[in-house]
Amino acid sequence: MPREHAEAGGITQAFSCVRAINRHHLRYFLIAVVLVAGASYLGSTPLLAGKKEAAAAIAVEDYKEAFEQLKPLAESGDARSQFNFGVLYAHGRGVDRSDAQAVYWWQKAAEQGELEAAYGLGALLVQGEGVPQDFAAAAKWFRVAAIGGHAAAQFQLGNLYAQGKGVSQDDTMAAQWWRAAAEGGDPGAQLWLGSAYQKGVGVPKDDVQGAAWIAKAANKGDAAAQHYLGTLYALGVGVAKDDLEATGWWRKAADQGNSDAQKTLGFAYAQGMGVPKDASQAASWWQKAAAHGDVDAQIALAEAYAQGKGLPKDAEKATRWWRDAAEKGNAVAQFNLGVAYYNGVAVERNYRQAAEWLQKASDQGLPEAATLLDSMRKDGLVH
């Protein structure tokens, strides 16, 4: 018999703060010059006409004209023009994309105190685009922008401290920079600061404070925060336990394409938690998450096909999803794929293939796999 994947795991597994540079926030903004810089950008009279022309070109998305107007301004040393000129290179708007040129112009602007340029330069250094990856240099430029009050740079500097990349690892400093960014309204920082409070990392453990920060990010539409907040409501951590609130937040995140939320909402439907029990809805949400590569959803979907729960029974599709999850290293999927080869279900019976997958599952400590493998050896099916 195939081993079933525990449905409860999809509900109760707490969201963890990922220790990684959040590349979603390493984004570049093509800025309409005058709208962002205001009157202070217009500066001296000799440059005024060129800046107005550049702003007008950007407003109508005529990037070739914007490039021509910004070029002499950037070359004359105007910091905001240098930044926007670099943005055109970073996006390939009006000119062939060139991260190296973006770096060149952003560095010139950053050296004059242009915060967006300092942030963009730090982002490219983290990603190693246009320049060799250099976390220490990235931290330097993020710090320049962060000290100037740039919320996204404060968030990223906190991330570097959390990982110890380019700076000494320091959870307290990470939390301090996340707080600065969170108070500035950055939803990613609000999420991570909330997670820090939930775990007591860099700040005293405080579930209520954690939930409050996560709720701020969730209310701004951050899908990961919405999933996290739903999990807190499901568990009653920092908020009153409320299954309806939990599924409501999971649905918001799932509708945005968050695979964790899609998977979890599927388990909620499978269990009838905060929503009517509905195997068809469960399978539908698992399909969405599985298509994004979520291993737990792939296993749950495979079991739904194997048992005909919410979907027509289909051994071939079940085996296909088990294979996807098995190739990602999941022991339960490896065991079930081994069983499929052992029994010749939806695949040609192949004891050698069965033994290979069972061995992988056994090596990860799955006792059922070791038992079946020993039985095959005793029966002389494999050596």
C-alpha cells in the first residue's frame, strides 16, 4: 500500500523566516523624473529644459527620446539624471540593456548621495549583475541609502546582517534595520520583523507583537504575510484561534498565486477546517500548488489521484506526481514510486527500479521502505 502524506502537516507547519536575500524586493523603478524629484530636481536654469524634455519623454514611454535627453544631463554630473540614465540601462529601455552601464551611472549618482542609486547599486552587487557579486560592497551602498531613510535598503541591510553576508552576522542589528524599514512601511520588513518576534531572534520573543507586524504586511497585500497570518490564526499564536480568519487569509494569498497558501488551503478543504469539507476543492488547490513545484502538494495530489478523492482515480497521474516529488528528494514519494515499480502499477514492473527508489527512501529513515527492500532481497528479487 502506498504511504499517505499527513494532511495535518499542511495546516500546522509554522511559517519560518527565510534566511535569504529577498530578491523580490531587489527591484528597480523606472522613475518619471519630475514626478519623483519635484521642483528640487529641476535645479539650475541651463539644465531645466533638458530635464523637462526627459520627464515628458518618460511620461509617454518614449524611452529613446528620454535616453537622448538624459545623456548630456548625466554626463554633466547631475545625480538624479545619472540615476535615471542608469535605470534605462538596467531595464533596456531606449538602449540595449547593460547592467555594467547601470552600475557605472548608479555609482556616480550614489557617490553624490542619490539614495535610489545607492540602493540599486547594492541590489546589483548582491545579485552579481554587471559586477562581480560582492556582499561587502552591497552592504556599504545599502547602508548609505539606509542611513538616508530608504526603507527598501534598510530591509536589505537587515537581511545581510541576518545572513552574515558582507557584515558580521548579527540578529540584533538585523532586527533593528528591519524595524526601521517596517516603520517606514516596507511590507517585507514588517513580515520579517514579525517573524523575528515570533521566534525571539534579535528581539525578545513576543507572539502578539509578531502577529501585529505580520498583519501590517498582510493588510498591504503581501502574499507571504497573508499566508503566515492565516497560519497564526489557525494555531492561535499571537491572535485568538479562528479558523474562518485563517482560511480567509490563506485564500487572499492563494489568489495571488502563493503556492504555500494554495497547498494549505487545499488541506483546509480536505479537513473541513474553516470551510466546508470538499475533496474536489482540495484537489483543485493542490493542483495549483503542485504546478508551482510544491512537494507537499504534489504528494497530496498524487494520493488524491490514487484514491479517487476529489478527482477521477488515475494511477498514471498519481505515479507522475509521485515521481516529481521523489526526484526532489521526498522520502514518502520515493517509497510510493518504489511500490509502483514493485507492483507494476501505471509503470512496467521493474524490481531494480523499485529497489533503487526504496533504497533512497530507506536512506532517509523511512522504515516501510527498508522492510519492503529486505523482503525483496529475501525473495531473491534483487541482490
